[in-house]
Amino acid sequence: MSKFALLFLLTYASGLCATLFADGVWGFYLYELVYFLNPLNRWWGENIPGLSYSFILVLFLLSSYIIYYNKYKDNKISDAPQTKWIACILVMFWLCQFVAVNLAYHKVATFEMLKLCIMITLGYKFINTKKKLDYALWAYMIGAAYIGLEAKRVGRDGHGRVEGIGTVTTDDANGVAAMLAPTVALLMYYVWKSTETKTKLFVALLGAYIVNGIVLINSRGAFLGVVAGGGYFIGSMLTAKFQQENQKRTAIFIIIASLSGGLYLTDDSFWERIYTLQDVAEEDGGKSGSSRTKMWMSTFDMMEDYPFGVGAAGFQEVSPKYVPQEMFFGNQTKKAVHSMWFQSLAELGWPGPILLITMLVSCFRLTHKTKQSLIVNNKPNDYFQVVSLESALIGFVIAGTFIDEFRSEVFYWLIMFTACAGNIFLFKRQNGNTEQ
């Protein structure tokens, strides 16, 4: 048995015990790691039992919640405004089974959405202090760094991409890169606010693996996500009402260090691909400068025939009828819409993008209220942690604008993290509970 496989089994067994006998939140941290480790599909996976590790974790999480119910009952999921919109999205997926073009796949996707809703509900219940939120974000960053490590091990294929390093729910390279992009803003926060040098060095190491992974995968959407999320965080450091000692100098240092590290890790292949951003071309090889926008516009043509949507993966099934034939390359017979916004429209009809936009607006309204409360209570560190969560969500949304990420698990994790921050820094304080 490989050392990595043994380490995984020991970590997994310890996490299960901690979940059942200490606190369910340990199971959620483990769930995050397992999601990125994707153990059965790794090089070391043949040395471990072929079990459904995520499913077992869910059972332990539910058991822990039942056992320690009184510990978490004060964390009311209804307090977080975004949760009702997530519930509406789940209901829409159930309703769209009556119009789904690919019914078998749609039913699977609906069931996966149900499981995801259960997980983020449990996550919200369990992550009820600042320390627990920190650990959840650390688990996310460590998992993302492992993907970067796998990208380095596998290397690019003949097409200049990295394939076969996916998570539990996706093997799409662009989707994986979109999951890595939000962590850059989180890393900026922790490298700034960590007080110990060894912690800062560890954050820098994680960042090196993550950025290198994004570079190797060569996803333009993820690159834009990194720029948008990181730019928002740095901009907030420079312009926020909270100005601590050397804050602007630190922001400038982070900019210089990020640019230096990025230039060191990037290569000609990466920049050649990034230069094609001006063409808004396809991720999978489109040569027409308007190919992606044509794909998006074809969704409106489809909606004339399917005003209630076509269900999960339905656009791919009907794409030959609506997508111009010159956009099919090689042996392609189906096309994806390549945008979470238009994906929501195609899969759920007109309510899809409305619910998506409303859900995101509710997230940022909550984070805004949370930040205002933290300003009043003079909590600069907590304030910038909320900013880092906003930055991470912005980074993912920008990346998802060019990739089908409407049903991405990490997308809903990020929404859950903003809800957790609202609960910890706003709702609890309003209720007189200041435990952190």
C-alpha cells in the first residue's frame, strides 16, 4: 500500500470518529477534502477499498446532526436569505422533469442537487463560529492545492490541456479550473492576516500549487476569475474604510508578489491561449471570434420552441438544431452552451437566470450588511474575511460566465460560506451570541 493511500485511510477514519464523537463539522471538512482528492480515480486509489467515501460521510454527518441536534438548532437556515432561492432552484429542477429532453440525466442531476442542498444545509448548521469557518476555508484551499499537485504530476496533453484530474462530480478541465480560481482571493487574505511566518509560508506553498494548476489547465475563464476575484480583494484593501497599519503597503506587496509568481509559473502556451481572450473564442478549439456569443444567442432561439427549458444537459441534445453547423468541429455532434447564465436559462427556462441573479444579489446584500455591522463593531480582520468570501464568489461567477457551472458543487459551497459568515458575524451578534 502506498504511503499516500495509507495517509488517506488514516485521515478518513479519524475524520469519521471525530464526526460521530466530537463535532459534525469535522465530517464537513473531510467531505471537502474527499471531494477534491476523488480517491477512487487517483493513482493511489487502487490501494484502497472501492467504497463510496462521500456517501458514507453524508451518513455520518446526518447521524452527527441528529445526535448533537441541540448544539446546532439555533443556526436557523431560514435566517440566510439566499437559502430560499436555492430551495426555489431545487423545486424548479423537480418541475422541469416534465419537460426535460434527456429525462434520465435530468433525474440524476435533480437528485444530485437535492444531495447538494442537504450538504450545504448541514454545512451551515455545523459552521457556526469563526474558527470553524477558517478551517472550512483551509480544507477548501488544501483540496484545491492537491488538484494543482495532480496537474503538475499529469502534465499537459497534446492539446496543451490537463485532463483526468477531476473532482468527485466533474472531470471537465475548465470546471476544475473554475473551482481553483476563487481560492486565490482567500489565499491573499490568509497570507496577510496570518500572524506566524510558517503559516504564511504554507499559504504561499498552497498558492504556488494552485496557480500552477490553473496555468497548466489553460482555462481562460479561470484566469479571468482569478483577476476579478483577486482584483476585488486588493481594491478593497486599498479603498476600504478600515485602514490598518501598513495595509496599503501590504496590498502593493501582494500585487508585486502575485505578478512575480504568476510570471514565473506561466509559459508561452499559457499566454498564447490568454491572448485569444480578445476573440471570445471557444474553450474547445473554436476559431471564430464570435463562436461563443453565437452559442449563447442560440439559447434564445431554443427558448422559442422550449419556453419552459429543456432540463439538465438538454441543450446538448437539441444543440444540432439551433447551433450553427460551422461551430461543430471534428466529430462533434453536441455542443454545450458554455455559460452558467445561459445554462440556467436552457435548463430551467426563464425562471432559471432570474433565480440565479436573485440568489447572488441576496448573497451580496447579506455580506454588505455583515460588513456594515463589522465596521460599527470595529472588527477589521472579520471584515476582510467577508471581503475575501465576496472576492471568491465573484471569481467563480466570472469564471462560470464562460463555463457551464450552474450546478457546480463548489459554487454552492461559496454561497453557503457567505451565509455562514452572515450567521457568525451578524445574526449571532444581533441575537446577543458573540461566541467566535
